[in-house]
Amino acid sequence: MRVISADGEQLGIMSRDEALGLAEEKNLDLVCIAPKAEPPVCKILDYGKYKYDQQKKEKEAKKKQHTTQIKEIRLSTFIEDHDIMVKAKTGAKFLKDGNKLKVSLRFRGRERDYVSRGQEVMEKFAEAVSEVGDIEKKPKFEGRSLTMILTPKSDR
């Protein structure tokens, strides 16, 4: 196996017993870093410190990772244009943050007769956020609700 010292200096290729003897001499551990390499690469170091550094790197990588969430905005059948714009501004903010946006419009009672009005409201909303988002799923009925899913624009 190829052995590397604690300060990164290559000690050469040696047997397992020789490498373990060297590690014991320095009161350190022999850690196999690349077992699939030919020959396998091992390093003489403090295993506790090595494990701590690995955890620190994983934690740092997790911090930089961004998970997408689905934010929801609810509209109503007889919503006014200005109110659509206010909700669209909020939706645009969600999309700029990199989240998906679910827009739902619930029909209650006799509002079920005004499905075309609901479609118009959805179209207005989609048009209002078209600069920052694309329609992933067109408005579709799910029970008593009309739902649409928007995703952030990909050309950013």
C-alpha cells in the first residue's frame, strides 16, 4: 500500500505491517483513504481529528444546499384585479427565492357555475408572474379546487 505521512509527504509503497509500525511509532492511526486505488492509499494521521474534519465538511456542504419548497397562494373566484396583483407580487417573491408555487382557487356553493371566471383569474395571475415563473402544471380541477403549479424561470 502507498503510505502518506501526517504532513502530506509520500513515504512510498510498503507492506501493511510496516505502515502500522510507522503509525504506532508516531502515536497516530493508519487510515485507508483510497481503498480502490492501485495500490491502496493510506495516510498516517489522528483518526479522531480526521473524523471531526469530515463531519465539518459535511455540515458545510449541507448549509450550501438549497431545498425547494412548494409555497401556496389561494385565490377566489370573484377576486379584484388589484388583489390579484398584490398576491402576484407575493408569488413572484416566492419564485425569486427558488421555490415552486401552487396557486389554488376553491369553488364554494354556487361559485361552481363560474368555472370560466376561475380560469380567467388563473390566467391573469400566471400573466402577472410570467417574468419570474413558468407554468409547470396548467390549471386543472382537483375536487372543488382549480390548481396550477408554477416554477421559477430556468434562464436565471
